[in-house]
Amino acid sequence: MVNFLIAVASMAFVLGIMIVIHELGHHLVAKFFGVRVETFSVGFGKRLFGFQLGGTDYRLSALPLGGYVKMAGENPMEQRTGDPGEFMSHPRWQRILIALAGPAMNIILAVGLLTAVFMIKYEHLVWMDKPAQVSYVEKDSPAARAGIQPGDLITRVNNTQNPTWEDVSIQTMLSTREPVSMAIDRNGKTLTLSLRPEPSGPNELGTTGLGPQQPIKVTTLELDMPLAKAGVKIGDEITALNGKHFDSVPPIQDFLAQANGAPVELTINRAGNEFKTTVTPVISESGGTKRFRLGFASMPVEHQKLPFAQAFNRSLEQNKKFAFLLVELVQKMAERKVSMKQIDGPIGIARVAGEAAREEGWTPLMNLMAAISLNLGIFNLMPIPILDGGLILLTLIESVIRRDIDQRIKERIYQTAFVFLVLFAVAVVYNDVTKLPVFSKYLP
């Protein structure tokens, strides 16, 4: 119950800030151009309290789920009165800028939040920004069927040249219904392969069976398992088993299976000091499979505090990458090349927000806020009437034809768009529900 309340409160906090910032963008630019803003509300529903300033009612309303701005004459289906303070009385270029201001504020906020996060703690998996050198290929996996071998260097994934592991992960996660084109370098020879990822997990993200090179640094220990009992600590690096070096975790699991429970000698590096210890694996269940295990996980991360200029540039780069990723995801959804389960609705956002709020420090929640703010900004730029992007599109069309679109046509466009958005919202919420463990086990 406590976790549920934290999740709901976190979602309301995150979405509330995102929406208020979005509406503030519209508000500021509308005021700048002389559009009469009748209401700026934080929250919806009944007005609790507020004040009047410059002809605008600034209010706090009863339902704290975002907010809204009410501009005079903003509804294009209303009859114009000719009042110069009305939204529709202003030149089209000004209306476009007012519509752009909301998404722009969300994108600016995303860049600002990530910049602040990276100045506090830039955290990433040690192998994510490294060249995609394959260390391990899981047996009978999509990568194995494609013919990829350990030691191969991925030099192209789709249209991305010299990809990092992050690039490979992004491209393969979104390609569960179509193959990914890859070029690999194998001993100086270039090969072109086609890899079809398999959907996995409740979000049906693509998996490949590829393993990157990484140091085997202990990041999680199970206290009742052999490694912890042998005195190994978090932060220790396993450099060898029975004198054999490993540079990814899955081959260690294969090695333990082949040893069939026999004791193994571990070479451990602890802060530059090397020592050896012998442990006996035990059969234990992990991920629904019983196998010989030592009781550890290795997901080593790098922590840095970036200076402002470097943090800002890194934030721009990451937001640009994920903005294009979001556009690609929407395009693939429209083409039915990815499942709608790859997106999260309010239930999914609440779950992730609750998890971020329970983590130590502010950076996890700020990371999530940056991601949601970017998504909100990009989504609102989609050329769908009712959204800001739709208003911009219709206004641009009117600018080209040098006249307003017929009122009856506009009404049909907005009605159709409204029905589409309602159906989309229902589908997203349904997906959220089906991904909940309590419901998913009853579904085919």
C-alpha cells in the first residue's frame, strides 16, 4: 500500500511539473504577443484560491494533475469577435510560435535537468559507450542464428556507422518485427548479416543474445551464496576462474555448468591487491532457471561529475538521440513494426516514478523527469489536430493557401482527432494493465 501511494504521488508530482512547464511556455509567449490569457491554472477542477494580475486569473485548482492555460478565442471552432486580444485575431506566425512554446519548454527542461544530473553524477554502464566488440553469443539466440561469433566487431547497425553498444541496444530493442542489418569485422574481413531480435519481457523489447566485453566487477551479492560466504565483497573484480580469464558473465555460467558443481579457484582483485579463494557452486534458481551459481551480479558502472560545458553537450547529445528514437518508435508503431507494449501509459509511468522516488538521492527522479519532459515535448509536436503539432500544421496549410480552412472541415478534423486520441489512450491504458503481473498470467 505504501509503495502504491508513493507511485501515485510521484506520478502526480512528475506529470504535474511537466504539464505546468508546458502550459507556462504557451502563457509567456501568448502574453508577449498581446494575446489575452484569461486563466492560468495549476491543477484542474474547482478553483481553490488565486489572484488576478494583468487580466489573468492565476489559480490553484482542486485536482493537482498538471494545469492549463485558457486564452481568449483560442478555440478555432468558435466565432471570432474581432477583439485584438483574441488568439485567432493574431497573425498566423505568432499563433505558430505560441503553439511551439509549450513543447519547446519541455525540451528545454529536459536538457536542463540532464545537464544538472550529469554535473552531479554522470552514471553509465562501463561498456555502453564502447565499440560494439562481441564477447559472447548465447546459444540458439537470434545473434547465433544470424552467424555472429565472439570476437566480431559490429561496424554498422542499420544506418549507424561504428556503433557503440548503446546504439546497438537501441536499434535492436525497437526491431522485434523486422530484421536489423549489421556489418561486422571478423579478422579484417567485412561481413553483412541480418539479425532478427526476439521480443522479451512485458514491454516486448528486442533481445539478441549478444554479450559485450566488460570487467567482472561484483555489483550485487547474495549473502547466503558461496561468493559472499568466501569473503568476496561488492567492488571486487573476478579476474579468473581456475586460471582462465573471462570478460563477460554468461561464459562464467557456461563454465560452472561444465564443471558440474566442482570447486573452482577464483582470482580476485580488490583495490589493486590480488588474492585467490576456492568456492563450490550450488544449484539455485535465477530467472526461472535452475543452474550452478556463485551468487553475484556484475553490472559495473562509471561515475563522473562532468563540468558544465561537458554536461550540457552530453545532455544535448542524449536528448537529440532519444528524440529521434521516439519519432522512430511512433513511425514503427504506425507501420505495425513494433508492439504498442513498448510504450508506457499512466500505470507504467506511476510504477517507474515510484521506483525512482524510492532510490537514494534526487538524480533518479530528475532523470525520469527529463525523459518524460522530452517525450511530452516531442509527442505534442506530432501533426495531430488537438495537439500543438496539429495546430501548427493546420496554420501552415492556411498560410500556404492564404485563407482559413472551412469551419465545417475543421470541425470534422478535430472530431476525428479527438476520437483517435481517446482510442489511443484506451489502448495505452489497456497495455499498461496487461503488463501487470496480476493480470498478465490470465492473458493468452
